[in-house]
Amino acid sequence: MRRFTAIIVASSTFGLIGCVADTSLERAVVGAAIGCAAGEVLVDGRCVEGAIVGAGVGVLTN
């Protein structure tokens, strides 16, 4: 149930990112926050690694 809730929260956040993020820095910060949450919930305590990957994805996507 924890993973299902995390997936729902992450998909909702991804949907709202298109409305909020205007710059690469904002996308990186939001991506890092989502990656940290996903790493913490899905991989049991891997917040830092998830944040790094999330920030990279946030910067590269446009």
C-alpha cells in the first residue's frame, strides 16, 4: 500500500510540474524532491541517489 500511495503522489506531482516549473533550476529542484521521495519509499532509504537522478531528469526534460 505504501508503494501505491507513493506512485499516486508522484504521478500527481508530475502532472502539476508542467503548470509550475518555468526554469531549469525549478525543474531540477522539483525533480530532486520527487526523486528523494521515490528513493525513500521504493528503495528503502535511498533519498540521496533518488534526488540526484531526479534532478538530472528534471534538468534534461523540457
